[in-house]
Amino acid sequence: MLEGHTTYLGYEPYAMGREEKRAFLAGCLRELIAHHRENCPEYARLLEVLGYEDRAVMGLEELPFIPVQLFKEFELLSVPRENVVKTMKSSGTTGQKRSQVFLDRPTALAQSKCLAGIMASYVGKKRLPMLILDTELAKKDPRMFSARGAGIIGFSMFGRDVFFALDEKMGIRWDEMQEWLEKHKGERIILFGYTYMIWQYVVKALRKKGRCLGIEEGLLFHIGGWKKLQAESVSAEEYNASLREVCGDINVHNYYGMAEQLGSVFVECEEGHMHCSIFSDVIIRSPYDFKSRNLGEEGLVELLSVLPSSYPGHILLTEDWGRILGEDDCPCGRKGKYFQLLGRIKEAEVRGCSDTYGQ
């Protein structure tokens, strides 16, 4: 019943203005709601409890959301289990329940293509030498893997001659990395890693040795929780400055995403704003009555995505706190909403890939 749903795969990710995008998203999401209601009994029961009825005219704020925590409590599928090609697990500390997300081939393909389109806006379509600031062990299990490994595998497709900077004991591979950097001297390089792990195992190690990688032109993308960095009183400004100090002439881009909505990531632009592509959107809701909040007002972050068809992860209320800063008018030139993350709600479980490593 989802024929034609993936026509969005050919769209430019930041080229659609507000009214056109709202109509486009509403159509896609209502189609997904009907699909998941028909094929996922648990989701159908939730809609019944919520009293959801599809109407001819509905705003995005009226569409039913579900809490992201449900994926830790239930196995939610909208396709036959034999169609599942990957089972995604969120990060989590020892003894903590982890979300399970079931991907069929069309969903996995849509996620990969949309992520590629989003990243092309920042790095271009040419594959560049890539330095992964992690260990290769993080991506070893191809079928049952965590958010950390999935992020590395997904991001690796944007690079060539991919090199892992850390060994299995999380130490820097000094000699091999120096050889790799010499090989690509003068080229534009992509770097990728998890926020706290870069700080702990790369920045601190390079500072201790008094070394700089000497990259002449680079783009560094990082993702993951900030809880440990906040505990060390490291601000985003200090983090970015420290990366440039030990890496060289690089632009630093934080980005936001979760295992339950892979592919529709929110990348920080050159102005320091997290951006929604046409494949996704953000709504801020009051924690008291769940009504949508206005521009600049703080609240719970709700994430919308057109990608999940094998599981009902299309409209999720997260445990993150944030505010929308504007729409269609960011100085970087990208259309769509842009927003700021302000942290996690009190008593929410820590689950960022960086924060959970080693706990």
C-alpha cells in the first residue's frame, strides 16, 4: 500500500519551503500511519486508545505520536518477521533495556539513500579519504548491531580508503595513522567519531603527546551524548576549538539522530544550527499537556520521519529537551526548521553511544 511513498528519495534534502514541506510530510505520514495501523497490532491498539481518527485536513501537530521508550518494552513490526534483514539495537548501559528496531530491505535502503543525500549537502558527492576516530571492532557484527556500529558502517559509505585511528584497546595507531595522513596530504579529508570517545581517546592522547595531525582541509562529524563532557565542564565551543588544535584546519559538525529513526539525521550547519531535512521534522511539546510550543519556546522534542515502513517509528516523542530557532531563514541557506538541543529531561536514561561506552 506504500507504492509511490518513496518518491522523496529523489528530492534535494533542504530545498522545500514551509508550506510545501508541511503538505508533503502530512501526506507521507498519514500514509505511514494507515500502513502501520494495518500491519502492526500493537500500534493499532495504541491508536485506538488515543482515539485517533484520520481526517481530510490534519496538521502535523495533530498526528499521533508514541514515546520512544516503547521500543524498549515491545517488539514492534509492520512487516513479516522473515522480511527483517537487520535488527538495530540502541546503545545502553549494562542491565538497561535497549530499543530494538527491525529493518526490512526497503526501509534500510531508504535510510541509506536519505542519509547520503543529507551528507552530500555538507561534503559534496565525491567520496573523500575518511579517518574514523574509533576502533574497527565497533562494526564487526553485520546483522545484530548497535547504534555505534551502525553509525560507523553508515558513515563509511561517504569515504574511500577508510582508516580506523584506534586499536582494539582504544589506543591511537600512531605509525599507521601518520603513514595514512602522509598518503593523503593536501587532500580534503572526512573525520567521523562519537563525541565523548573523540575527546577521551583522541584529543587527550594527542595533547599528552603534544602532537597535531596537521590536516590541511577537513570536515569532522561527531555524534553522541554530552553528559560526560558536561561533567568535565567542556562546552561545545571548547570542544570544537580543542579539535582544531589537535587535528588542524577542520570544520566541526555535531549531528543528532537515534537508532529508532536512522537515516533522518539532523546535522549542525556552518552557523551552529541543527537542521531538519525534507525527510524529517521537529515539533516541540509541553511536558504538561503535550501541546505544541511556539518558536523559541522550550519543551520535549518530537521527531517525525518519512523513512520507517517496517516498524512504527515515524512519529516519536523523545526524552530530549530543545527549542526551535527558526524556519527557512538560516544564514547557511538551507530551508527547513533549525533548532537547538538543550539536553535530556531529568531522570531520563543515559543512552548516547559516547556516554554508554565502557560503563
